[in-house]
Amino acid sequence: MTPYYADDLVTIYHGDCREFDLAALGADVIVTDPPYGIAYSSGMGGKYLNAEIAGDTTTETRDSILARWGDGPALVFGSWKMPRPAATRHVLIWEKGDHVGMGDLALPWRPNTEEIYVLGTGFVGHRGTSVLRCNAPSPNFTPPQYRYHPTEKPLPLMVALLSKCPPGVVLDPFLGGGSTLVAAKSLGRRAIGIEIEERYCETAARRCSQEVLGLGA
């Protein structure tokens, strides 16, 4: 397929990742935040009010891509509310800070964590903590012009994850607002993204086309 956007390091395709030949893309590791079956509906205001995630009523879309990926290395975001991928070897916890959703008001804890599943082998780097602390974009504290997707992941978090991935080309088959590709570009890594909604392809392309400085430092 013809890329929606491409530069020296990143390539974006607009389409359904289930229709792509993943092997032909030549990727070495998947890093992605897929639809994982929680029927997400955004409480953020403005352009993301009541935004939904395509395919997020079951884990079928996520699982079909991981089945085709086989035993290759992958980092996959998810929720304790739904079954983990069958090949999960380890679970990382993203601690999102205090400025997140309210959750169940009958409980004295905020829902400020998210799971990241580690699949496959080849990960590198210092053997550190499994709890990654990084503030999530907030509808109350992050200016609207710096919010790119209702389930957006912060760039420092994505840089930290990518820095421990096996070398080679990164694939994000559920690209969203493009944080995985922007982080990869900041590290000088080649990356490929696939996104089913064109408005997010446009957002990701705009972000990737801007000069990326210092994020991987």
C-alpha cells in the first residue's frame, strides 16, 4: 500500500492492520496500545468528548495481530479488566500520576495505573523496576493543542520502553496519535505505524514531520 506519510525514519499507513502482511513490513518489535475490549469512551472534553476506540468491544483485534506476530518481541498496553495476551512473559505497570479519571467513587483509590505486557525475547538494557512512573496527558492540566488522542501515551514513557526493545524496526499496528513513532524518531530508530482512522494518521504525520529534538537524551 502507498504510505500516508514517510520520511527518513518513519512510515505511516492508513488502513486496517489486519489487512496487512506484517512479515512483509520487515519489523523487528511491536510496541502498541491496541483496542483491548473495555469499550473505552473518553470523558475528555473538547474534540475528544465521547470519543471511542475502533474495535474495542473485545480483544479479538489485538489477539489476531499478536497471533500473526507469533513469538516475536512485543510490548502491548492493556487493562486488568480483560484477559492478558496468552504469551505474556512479564507485566509492567505504568503509574500515570494523580491527574487521571475518577474511576469508581465508592473506592478510596484512583485508577491511575495501566498494564504493559512483555512478550517474546531480546529486550536489552539495565534491569530496573517494573513500575514506570510518568504523568499521563490530562484534560485539566495539558493544553488542548498538546493532546493528540483520547488514550495518548506520553513521549517520555514511550522513549523509556523503546530504549529496552531489541534493535531494529519498530511496528505500531494501532498507531493512534503517533507517540510510538515520535519517540522512535527521537531515538534515531526506524518505525512503522498503521492506523485505521485517518484523522489520527493526519495527527501522527504532522507530529512526525516536525523536528524531534532531545527526547531520547
